[in-house]
Amino acid sequence: MSKDAIFAYCYAVLHDPVYRETYALNLKREFPRIPFYPDFARWVAWGEALMALHIGYETVEPWPIERIETPPKRAHGTHPKPVLKSRLDTGAATGCVVVDADTLLAGIPAQAWDYRLGNRSAIDWVLDQHKEKTPRDPVIAAKFNTYRFADYKEPMIDLLARVVRVSVETVAITEAMRGLDREEWE
């Protein structure tokens, strides 16, 4: 049993949905206590798979999302205002992301919204990080606020496709964890 295997095991257990639900109140107040589950090797494999996804998110194969472009209805040479909103219709198998007035990303599986970073999905986290925000300080706003979403639109769409892949595969692993028969563990 190596240190890396123990770390991978702990990483997997901390992603276990049953563990998170059972000890939700304790995890908010104190440091986590890691139980020792049977089949250590399976949990190590899950932990290694999760770490490979989460650490190497920039190199995973992008999810094949459908990009729908609408003809622009504005002056030539101007950029559309970013919208950056995700939509998952209840009961739908897929959702979409409205990037701006010209671009819609469709075909995002519903389970991609199930992988959460805190209180929001990873998709919503990426969208929030790319929004244009105006600093309150007028000096900073005037001299240093040079971020324009239009300059980062294509890299953000690529990142979003990769985050969808990471989300879907993470949810598949955590659902396999949830599906374990735990009756004889006690």
C-alpha cells in the first residue's frame, strides 16, 4: 500500500455520494474522517480515475456538443453581448448553453449538471468565471479593466466541452459508487 494509493483511496471516498449524504452535517463542521471500505483496490482505481479527470481536465477529449450559430443582427465589426446562461429543462435528456446572441451550445447531457462544485454545477462555474465584471473602483475600472469576453469566446467553448466530459465521467464513477451493496459493510 503506497502513499499514492492511500491518497487516491481518500480522494475516491470524499467523492462517494453515500458518504457525503451520510456525514453532510459533520463535513460542514469538522475535518472529514475517512472510513476503511472493503475492496480497497476498487476505491483506489476510482480515485485514480477521478484525479486523472480533475487534474488533466484541459487534456481530456472534448464532449461532442452541437454549436448552433445564428446570423448576426448588428453592425459589422461589433461583438455580441455575452449571455453565458445554462439551461437544463426538467425532464429533458439534454440541455444547452447560451453563449451570446450568435452562439448556442446544445446536446449537453443532463448528468453534466449533476457534478457540482460547491452549490453550482461545473458548467455554471465556468460560465461565471468568463463573465465580464466591472470593478467598483473607478481607477481600476478605467485603467486595468481590459477583459472582453469576445477575446476568450473560442477557448471558453473548448473548455466548456472538456468540462462537460469531466462532469459526465465523474457522475458515472460516483453513480457506480452509489450502486454498491453496502449491507454487509457494517
